[in-house]
Amino acid sequence: MTIRPLPKRPAPLRDELLSSWIARLAVANYCSVQEFCGYLGLADERLPETRSELQGVNLERFGTITRLSPSAMNSMLIRRCPRFPVECISRSDFQVCSTCNNETPGVSLRHWRYAWSTICNSCGLELRKRPV
Ligand SMILES: [Zn+2]
């Protein structure tokens, strides 16, 4: 089977999480997130956020489909540091920038996950607790 790049590819935002961008790619190409993750070869059809969640994925095929370079992909992943006693990096979107989220629905930026982030690095506004 010939692997072709996706017909629609919204550009990733600066500091966007890979999981956020893959979900936006799925929406842009009229796929369900689960179906799209399966097509990309992601384990358990889950959105990856760390390097370890990409183990076993054919990254060359992934890069062809998404037109994402390995270095760009690396910059979209959360780096976990097991040697730190505490990481202070959330595993979920506990805070959000409502302005950026209104401009790009569903977007999640990497620095929003950091407990020490209080300001959106993209627009400069204060981050808010994500509504439940
Ligand atoms: Zn913002």
C-alpha cells in the first residue's frame, strides 16, 4: 500500500503537544481520533505525549503521513525525568489559555501542562484552570 501525506494538514502551533495536533489532524481530515490513531499505527489507538508512547511506531511512515520531521516531533513531546523526585508536569490539561483555545479549538500547548506556568507563552495572557 502506498503511503500518502494527509490531504489536509493544519500547521502545528508553536509548543503544541503532539497529542493535540494529531487530534486536530483527525478533525481536519474528517476522521475519528481513534480511527486516525489506528491509521498512524499508534499503540492502543491513543494520542501520544511522550517518546515512550511512540515505541513500536513506524516513525518513517508516521512522518510521511503527517509531513512532520523527527526534530519537530521531538519538540512536541513531553519529556519525563524519572530522576527528579517530583516533575510538576500534569498528565492532563489542568489549565488553558481561553484566547488561544478560542482561536484554535481543541489546541493544547506543552507549557500549559507545567505546574510552574502561569502565563501563556503564545499570547501572554494568564492561564486559567480548565473548566470541567
Ligand atoms: Zn494564549
